[in-house]
Amino acid sequence: MIRIVVADDHPIVREGLKQLLSAAGDLAVVGEAQNGQEVLDRVRALAFDVLLLDMSMPGKSGIELIKQVHAEKPKLRILVLSMHEEQQYAVRAIKAGAAGYLTKESATAQLVSAIRKVAGGGAFITDSVAQQLALGAMPQTEGPPHSTLSDREFQVFRELVSGKAVSDIAEQLNLSVKTVSTHKARIMQKMNMSTPAELIRYAIQHRLVDDPDAGSP
């Protein structure tokens, strides 16, 4: 029996995932979490095999949360289930310690097989993500400008291109306005851009910003 903790801040999504997983005879949901702190509480208190983790939840989330869970429980398999397209986070999630990345759009068809694969010690990633990982491991390989950003800078970058003000980003990420402004300056420098409009055009071109018409929960 594969024991799973489902982490998502939407109760309807968690319930739907539990119903989907319960239909498979070898999967059992042994816990739930709706924010980053609850994820850490479950990781520390429960014995389970796979953490099914949403990328965007209240409190600590995303790459930062994956890194902490992986540091505390290196053998725990983390499968990211995200509304964000894989171009945005998949490679960073795998590098942070996740064993797989699956979009919510593909969940109905692939979730059960993805859980079985990562629980068995394998990785669940698409060919394009595997190629990005391979290219990143090769010496003297130059990736796109956004690949030079740190995880925190990339997080700030995505908030900037979604149209948020520096002060709003600071409040959301629990950082000072000065720190976010410093990140913004470094992002501009690393990507060789001078205006937010350039960042936004780049993000749209490289599919690094969510489609506002997607309507995912």
C-alpha cells in the first residue's frame, strides 16, 4: 500500500484527489495539508511514502517548501501537482528535490501512474523537462536568460510580470520592500533588460506567466 499526503489549499481539489486515488486499490491517503506549515507538520508527524504537493499555497510554498521537506526527509518522494505549466517550475522543482512534476490539467489521466512511479523510486517528468535537466548538467551550456535567476529571483520575477507592485510582492513573500527592490534590480541586470514591459514581453514569449483565461482553481 502506497501512503500519500495530499497538500492543496482548496478543499474541493483535495476531496477530488482523494476520490480519484481511493479508486486505486494500492493507494491510501493518510493525511491532508492546506498550507506550508501543515505540510511540515505532516512530514514530521506521519509515516508515508509520497507527498502530493501543490506549488502555490499560503505561507511557505513552492521551491522553498520542496527544499525544506527534502532536507528534513530526503527519502520522502515528492510529486508536484501544479496549475502552472511545466516551463515555469518543473526543472526548478526537480532540482530542489521533487521526484516528479504533473500539471493539474493532466492529473485525471496520469496521477495514479505518476504516484506509483515515484513511489517505486522512479522520476515522473516529460521528455522536454528531462532534456532541460540534461542540458543544464552539461558544461558550457548557455540556457535562456531566466535560467540564470536564483529561485527567489525567479519567484519575484513571476510576481513582477503578473503586474504586482514591489510593495505587494514584499507583503506576499514576507520580505522588505528594499529586499524586493534589490531582487528586481538584479533580475533586470541578469536578463539585460531596463523596463518592466520588457520583462512582461519576455515572460509571455517564453510562457512563464499563467494564462489569465485558464480558470484553474
